[in-house]
Amino acid sequence: MTALPFLLLILAVAAGYAINRGAARAIRDGGSRLHSMTSYHGVFAALLILVPVLTFTLLWLALQGPVIDRITMSGLPDGALDGLDSGGVQLILAEIKSVSRGQIFGTPEDWKIAASERYVLLHTRADWFLVAAVCVLSLALLAVARSRVAADFRARQGVEGIVTGLMIFCSTVAIFTTIGIILSLSYETYRFFELVPVTEFLFGLNWEPQIPLRDDQIAAEGAFGWLPVILGTIVITVVALVVAVPVGLFSAIYLNEFAPKRLRSVVKPVLEILAGVPTVVYGFFAILVVAPAIRSFGQSIGLDVSPNTALAAGGVMGIMLIPFISSFADDALSAVPQAMRDGALGLGSTRGEMMTTVLFPAALPGIVGGVLLAVSRAIGETMIVVMAAGLIAKMTINPLDSVTTVTVQIVTMLIGDTSFDNPKTLAAFALGMMLFLVTLVINIFALRIVRKYREAYD
Amino acid sequence: MTDISNAHGAAPRRTTSSELVAASLKRRRRKQAYLQGVGLGAILIAFLMLFILVASLVSTGWQAFTQTHVTLDVYVDPEEIPAERLPRGGFDDALAASLGRMLPGTDMSDRGTARAVEGILSNGAQFELRDRVVADPSLIGQTITMTVPVSDPFDQLNKGLIERETPEVNRRVKDNEVAWFDTLAANGAISKPFNWGLFTNADSRFPELAGLKGALVGSFWALLTCFLISFPLGIGAAIYLEEFAPKSRLSDFIEVNINNLAAVPSVVFGLLALSVFIGWFGLPRSAPFVGGLTLALMTMPTIIIATRAALKAVPPSIREAALGLGASRQQVVFHHVLPLAMPGILTGTIIGLAQALGETAPLLLIGMNAFITSAASSPFDSSTALPTQIFIWADSPERGFVSRTSAAILVLLGFLVMMNAVAIYLRQKFERKW
């Protein structure tokens, strides 16, 4: 059923192309000189139909579901939804939908069956209306396009205008995505701060997002201070950098100055493989190999190591960041002008001295920019820590302890939860907002350093 | 300068500067060798890590590519499986009785023993028998030969993952069960063929039945959606920004935006999808379509950046020649520049899609980590994807899922290697040097 409007649309577009092209040909064969080539007349008609009708259809399909849900729910008999929270309302809606698909469990009340019949009816009507609308709109646009065919009609300019508009739309999608991220995060964060004061979130030392499921349940009230969570993130990030920066930097130095060409041509792709491995694989690697290894090593020297240490998660994250840092450092070193190398060598320094006293200091801003980008990567990295780090937020900087991170909390609080009205799920959005802001600031800062430095030597 | 040379000449001759240099040269060279050594060491560490990663995955994962099966003659007992009660019936009892006949000396009238014998077979065996009998009810009363998977503990025993030397109390397979299994093996009933079920089954609670079909199908739908959305949008944006956009504040702003989007943590895209696509637009949870939509937003910056680089690489002489012959600016781009840039664009797109294939966090947030036992038939059905399936299996407590997880990772890495190989091939085959 959903395919039918699209099928009609394709037909209309093809018809528009054929009709207008044929009409233009007829004019040309009649002896007049056309402004545009005949195919442009065809493409003009096709685009004139395609763009508005497709936009309409997609909008209709996107809005149809929620609107029908709302009409169905508002048409329920009075009192049916009294005393239900949003979760309960969702359940009733789901039940009505499953009844309408013919999956009936037990004996639903009569008003539910009536509602499901209305639901089906609304859907059928909406579908047919869409088909009819697509037909009418396409025919109308086809008539408009056909009426434009004339010897002096500037069809090419028309086509190019539409295409330019489409391309401008494409490039604004990036802006809309950013706006969407900012709006959705700030909306949910605002709702979170209505339930939990901002000061508690920013300065609280406890993170215990467990909230009682039932009213009579004895449980922690729920504490939402993000400091222990961000502290855990910092611990893991530091561990990752301690692994990644030296290894990445020294391999870049070696590759850039000392490695024979053949070795370089082998090492670089292998490092890229390390960069292309999905993070879920690193996460499994951490729990399969690294965490048990660290644990048994700790026990052998008499240390009590928790099963999901910051060390394991951070160490594996460090491995993931090695290629990132090494490629940034390599680029920064290569960007130093040849004249500086030649000058240093000409004054009699060894290649090692040239590297440490001339190239490395000159490339330092670029390298710092790369490391900053790696920091933002490490803060935002999710799968490794979800699988290998802990869930309990602790105020500790001991890397052998189990810590949690911002991303771990976001994922665990949102997995399997649908309603957006309790502080637990909303807290995830507040954390996401902080994550977005922190990484954004670091990224802008790092990109500025990298770019400024590049311009200095160009 | 003259001052210095005069000072030198006046001083009593001690050592020349070249002697000084020669004396320190050894130390300086040693320093350089040290730096080189550390650099080489760093590279070796990176290689070692990659080696350990791959080796650990292969060593745990290769076992999951075979699956222990047992071949048995099943007597479809009309007393257990009466034709009029189909599709219900005691299929498990029929299987257990048939298996018991192959194990001389077992007392099948003892319920505990019968249950233990039945435990050799996978839980899926009774459904396979049911499907065969339902498809052909004339089988009732006959004896048919079936080859079915054994349950996970026996699979592990056969693969040597459960050590026979372990004391019985610490072993998941008891001594008498080991003896049964050995009897079956001695009769030639046990086989270990390639595990096609890994690719043809959907997810299951039982490791021996769990497969990747649902995840592969889900990933396919998600990637298809991602490609259909991000490819045209990305190319359109790139062409506009590279070829047509006037240098203005707006186009600068768009550029900054795209660069920043490329660095936004993936989990934030998951939050966006959860609150906008699912919360506001009411799209279904766990659907590959929503996953693909989210991945498209993440892949688009990659495609835009790659496309712009490819467009930039086309020499201006092509554009000038076309313009000189009277082509409009759009004709120049669409007839000449874009086709020449296509290999580079496709390479960038494939690399972007490969990244999207391995992306996990946003898919978790939109619920693609649900337990779903059938493959999605449309992009709007609930489904998992390859990386989220890996996450689910890695979380499962059953021992058999460890090697399944590694095997799933090997499959995922196989796809990534294939996509990258295609990208490299395209680049080398079609890229033109100007």
C-alpha cells in the first residue's frame, strides 16, 4: 500500500518527461528554433512533478502515524484513560494497534475493539487520500509543465534553478542536523532540570540514578550529581592517552624520518586497519583478553583488581587511538617545510637531533591539536566502556578500580526504556548535552590550532 | 666573525672544533639510535596489539564455524504423535526414545535418565521433527533419519572446550553423559559439518541454534537506507559547496557545521534519533529504517568531505575547456567534472558505509539490541544489526556464545575487509592521474 503512491509518482514523472519532450520535439520539427534542448523540456517537467509531490508524500507518511494515533486516542470514551500515566496510555495504544492487526490476546473491552476498528478505518482513509492526492497533484503539475512548453521557454534555466535549489537544500541538511541535536538535547535537558535542580547536577558528588519503580518501594531517592561520572570519564581518558600518545607519537616520528620506504608502505596500512576496527570489537577484546589478563596479573602480585577496571577499558581505548594520533603527528611532521630540515642538517645536526630540536617543536601545535581531537574521541567513545567499564559511579582516581563514564550512563539509562517522563531517562539527555558541549569545545579548539598552524607554513 | 677567529688564533691551541664534534659524535649517534629504537618499539607494540586482537578472535571464533550434529533414526511413534493432534504432539519424547535405543543399557523408563538423554539434542530438534511431520503427515508410524545439532555442552565437549580431565563436579557434562556421547561417536552418529546455521538461523537463546541471519538482514536494510539517503544528499551538498557556493558567511557556517558534525560522538546521534525520529515522528523502535536514517546523518559528513576532495582533484583545464565550448556551469559539473570524480566519490562512500556498518552505540539507543528470533522482512520491522548482535552475544552468560561472538566479529571484519578492498580496487583501477 505504501508502495502505490511512489509507483504512481514514478509513472507521473516518466509521463511528464515523455510528454514535454515530445511536445518540444513537435515544435522543433515544426520549424521553430527552440531555446533549450528537447531533453531539458522533459527534465523540467519531471523535476517540477517530482520535487513537490515527493516532499508532500514523505511529509504525509511521516505525520500520518502520529496524527492517527492522536485521533484514535482522543476518540476513546470518557474516563477510559483516567488515572493513567503516559506509560499506561502507550500500553493501551499498543493494545489497540495489535487488535487492529488481528492479534487478539484474551478478550479486549468493546471500546478497545471499536477504537481499533476506527484506527484501521482512519489508516485506510489516509492511504487512499494519499493516493488520490498524489494523482491530483501530479496531474495538475503535469498540466502546468505542459503549458510551459514553447519555443522560447528557457527550460535549461528552469532545470538549473530547481537543481540549484535541491543542492542548497542538501547542504543545509548539516545545519538542520546540528539544530536538531541542539534543540532535542536542550528540550529534554530543560525538562530534566525542572525535576532536578541545576546545581545538584553540576556540583553533586553522588550519582545514583536508580529511582523507585513502585511508590512503596524502599530505594534510594535517586541522586544526580555528575561529578563522579565525569571523573570516571577523565580517569579512563587519561589511561587511554598514556597508552596512545607515546606509542602513536614515537611510531609517527620513526615513520616520518627513519623508516625505509618499504617499511613505511607496510606499516601505514596496518595502522589504518587498527583504526578501522569497530569499537564493539575492541570492547569484546577488552572483556575477553585484557581485563582477565590485568586481573590475573594483579592477583599474582597481590593486588585486588576489580573485574572491570578503568585500566582495561582505558588501555584498549588507547590501542584504538594509536593510529589516530600517529596519523595526525605524521601529517604535522610532514607539513614542516623541507627548508627547515635542510637547514638543521646543513648545520651539522644528526637526523635524530633535527627531529627532536627542529621538526618536533615546529610540529608541536599540530600534534597538540591531534591529541586534543583524540581526547574528544576518548570522551565520546561508547562501546568499549559500555562493555568493559563499570556501572557504579565512584569518586576515585584509582585506575585499578571500576569507574563509569558519561557514555556508559547514557546507554544504560536508555536501553529498554521508552517513556520520557522520569528523571532517569531525562538525565541521559542532560549527560548527552554536557558530552556534546564538551566535545564541541575541544573540537573547535583543536581544529583551530591545526588549521592555524597549517596556514603558517603554507 | 673576525673577533672570534682572532680570539681563536690568539688562544693556545687545545682542540679544534672538528675534534670536539668527533668526540661528541658517538654520543649523538647513540642518542639517534635510541630514538629510532623507541620508534621501532612503538610500531612493534601497535603490531603486537593488532596481532593479539586478531589471534584471540580467531582462536576463540573458529570453533563456531563448525557445529556438532548427531544423526539418528527417529521412529515417529503414532502413540506419541497422533495425526489428529498435529501440530501438537510429543516430538521431544519420540526423539528421546529413538536416541535411547542407540544407547544400550540406558533405562529410558526412568524420567531423569530420559530427560538427560533428551538433553543431548538441541532444543531445536523437536521443532525440526515437528515441521517435517506437519509437512508430510504420512511419516507417522515410519522411521526417518535426521541429522540435528547437539546441545551446547556436548558441542563444547566434542570441540574439546570442556576438558574430560576436569573433575565431574566442576564439569557441565557428567560422566555418564560423556559415556553416552562416546557411544554415539563410536557408532559414527556424530559429525561436525560446517555451521551453516550461523548464517541461516536468526537469534536464539540456545547457542547451538543462534545465527546471524536476523543481524545480517537488519544491517543490510540499515545500510541500504543509509546509502539511499546519505549518498544523494552528500553529493548534492558537496557539489554545491565546492562548485557553486559563493564565498559567504552562510557557506562558511555550513563548512564549520559539517566539520563539527564529523566529530560529534556517535552516542549523541543516538540521542537525536531517540528523541526526534522515535519521540516526535513516532517511527517504530528497533527498526533498521530508523537505524539507517541515523547512520545516514553520521555518514554524510564523510561523503561530503570525500566528494569535495575528489571534485578538487579534477584539473581546472577540464572545466575551462567545457566552459569555452559553451557549456553552462551546471553542464560542466554534471557532464564532465562529476563523472571524472566518481571513482573518488565511490571510494569515500564505501569507506563511509564501512564505518556505518561497524557503528553500534546509536543503534543501541534506538533499541536495535532487542531479542528477535526472525529476520526482518521490511526496513520497518524490529531487527538487530551485526554490531548490536555482537553486543547482545557478548553479554550472554552461556559459554557457547563466547565463540559465537568471536565468529560474528570475524564475519563483521570480513565484510569490512571486503568493502575496503572494493574501495581500494576502485581507486586503483579508475583513478586518473592528471
